[in-house]
Amino acid sequence: MSPDTRTKIIMTAMELFWDKGYGSTSVADILSRSQIHSGSLYHFFPGKQDVLVGVLEFYRDKIEEWLLAPIWSAVTDPIERIFGLLNGYRTQLLTTDFAYGCPIGNLALELHEPDPKVRQLLAANFTNWTTAIEGCLDAAAERLPPNTDRRALAEYILTVMEGAVMQARSFRDIGPFDRNVAMLRQHIDLLASQVRAEFVKV
Amino acid sequence: MSPDTRTKIIMTAMELFWDKGYGSTSVADILSRSQIHSGSLYHFFPGKQDVLVGVLEFYRDKIEEWLLAPIWSAVTDPIERIFGLLNGYRTQLLTTDFAYGCPIGNLALELHEPDPKVRQLLAANFTNWTTAIEGCLDAAAERLPPNTDRRALAEYILTVMEGAVMQARSFRDIGPFDRNVAMLRQHIDLLASQVRAEFVKV
DNA sequence: TTATCACTTGATTGATCATTCAATCAAGCT
DNA sequence: AGCTTGATTGAATGATCAATCAAGTGATAA
């Protein structure tokens, strides 16, 4: 058994896919960076696409630990946790000079006709993210109008994050990202003020 | 002078880039579909990337005629023009079975380190789109709070469109798109209701 | 008539791509 | 010791890639 080699391939491929995309990463790139030989890679994976599947499964299982846990421990207010998560993407954009955005979003748009397994894993990664946000909204349910579709609002927050990252990367400017997040904040504030108005009325 | 050949190359390459992406479109693909020989292509373009530049310049110049004019003539209310534009992307998603999203968004995320000319053209395409939306918002200025940053709101609408298209394509389901647009509609309605409340107060 | 010039043809090049495979190795089991 | 099995090595394969270029075409003008 050699889980070490398999894991090393996945970690290396993940870095390269995030950095250069799937199509622009050659198997030779993965081999040279991971110091592993082609025979070993093809011993564990039938082909390049199966490496991608491995990466997406790996990332899916690490979202909780890598992405959410650090922010959950730093922020407790559920609404602020959402904006803390968005701020994490902001920091990543700035520290990588706009090279890294959302890795799943990049792949989702790069792979125009992905095979069902890949597409399903991309969707699963989005779903996990959305479910985490939905949990925050549920925790803040009393600060939102009672008829709020919290699942749809969580999807919408994912949408704003992805679009904001895309624009910031295209313009190589954090301005669009900040203004987009400010707009989202305004929307949520408006929802919250509706609740207060209703409370006064009753 | 043979603008016909040059244009044919650009139109063919545009179709292929929208359909399969830039990296997955080979020069041979462009040649076989356009019935043009490699020498002719390289007579007009120094290389593949220059074809991409030509496509982006061409599309930038056609946004008004191809994208906006049909909707402007079908809808007159400025706010409904915005949602009419979004509905155009919705129709395109459905009629292409989620193959076509926003062509500029796809390329923006596919090209991780584009050269300055390409990056500038991607940004110019986004800017043109945003400016058109901003024009609608200016025309509806009296229905928005007076302190509204209409440029930022236009950027935000682009963001929602791009994110909504991304999710619909990933899930191969129009549901996320529709719910995202509904959320945006709610936000704009909330802004409009603020104006009415202010009017009553005065 | 002849020279010029923009354009076209398509075989060819060398690089790079994902993938294969015969061989060797190391460790455990009998 | 001998046998088995999973893991590793790295040269080799054939396909495909972007790009090149010498030879040709046809229209225009001197």
C-alpha cells in the first residue's frame, strides 16, 4: 500500500490545476513537480482526468477543515461569518496578485463538456459551499424576513462571490470585489431593516 | 485586400472559442471549419493568440448591435431592459443545453495569465456591458435612492449574471439562474420601495 | 509584355502531449 | 530460500499541436 504517492500526486495536481487550469497542466508538469515517474502515476490513475476526479474528491472532503473551520473559529456572528468567508477570497486574491480565485469556479467554466463524474463533483463542491452558507443564514433566521428562501439566498451569495472574483481577476483590481460585497451587504441590511419595521408595526 | 478571409477566420474562431474554449480549440479546428489553409491564417495573424485578440476586438465592436439593440427595441422600461438582457442569457442557456454561457466570462476564467492585450480586451468587454447597464440605471434614476452608486450597481448586476450562468451550467439546471435573478429583482424592488417610503415621509 | 504584389496552397517541421510497457525493486508470506 | 504482489523506473510510442515556408495564383499597373 502506498497512499503517500497517491496523495502526493493529488496535492501536486491540485496546486497546478488551481494555478494554471486543468487543460494547461500537462501530466509532465505533475510528474516533474511531484518528483514521481509516469509509471507510478498511471499505476494509481487510469488517466489524467482521473487525477482531476481525485483532486475534486479530495477538495470536497477538505472544504470543512481548510475553508470553513478557520473562519468559524475566528468569527461567531453568523452573518459576519459569511462576510468573513468572502474576505478570505479577497485576501487570497491580493496575496496571489489575482492569480487564485475560486478554484471550483475556474474549473467549472474551463471544462465546457465535462464527463458526468467531473460535473457531479463540481456541483457537489458548490453544494457544500452553499449548504455552509445556508447554515449561517439559518442561525440568523430571526434577523431575516420570515418568508426568506434561505437556500436561494445562499446560492445567491455564492453567485456574488464567484462573479466578484471573476471581475477582480479580469481587472486586476480589488475595487470591483469590494463594491460587489458592499452591494450584497446592502441587500442583507435591507432585509434586516424590513424585520425591524415589521417588529415596530406589531 | 481580402477582408473576407480575415473575417471568416474570426467568425469561425469565435464560434469555436465560445463552444470549446480557447485552449481546447486547435488551429487545425479553425482551419477545417472555415475551409481556409494554414498559410492564409498565418498571413493575417502572427499566431493563435492574435486570432483571439481579433475575436475579442470583433465582439467588443458588436456588443451594441448583437446584444443590446434587439432588447432595447423589444423593451422600453429601463429596469425591464436589464431583466430582458438577463433573460437573453437564460434563453441561450436553454437553447444550447447549457453549453453557451457568457463567452467573455468563460475566457476570463480560462486564461489565468493572459498577456496584457488579451486581458485589456476582456476588461473592455466587461466595461462595455457594465456601461450599458449603467445607462439603464441612469434612465431609472428617479426610481432609485438618490445616493445610489449606479456604476457599482451595474457592476453588481454583471456579477450576478456571471455567477448565475456559472451555477446553471454546473448543475445543468436553470433553477439556480432563476432564483438568482429573483434575488436581484428583490434587491432592486427594495431600493425602489425605499424611494416610495421617503416620498411619503416628505 | 512583363514585373509586382497580395494572397493562397498544403506538405512539412519540431515540440509537446498523454499514455504504454517491459524491467526492476522491495517487502511479506510459506 | 523461493514465490507473490504491489510499486517504481524511464525510455519509447504515436498523436496532435502551433507554426513555417517554398511554390504557386491572379489581378493590377508600368
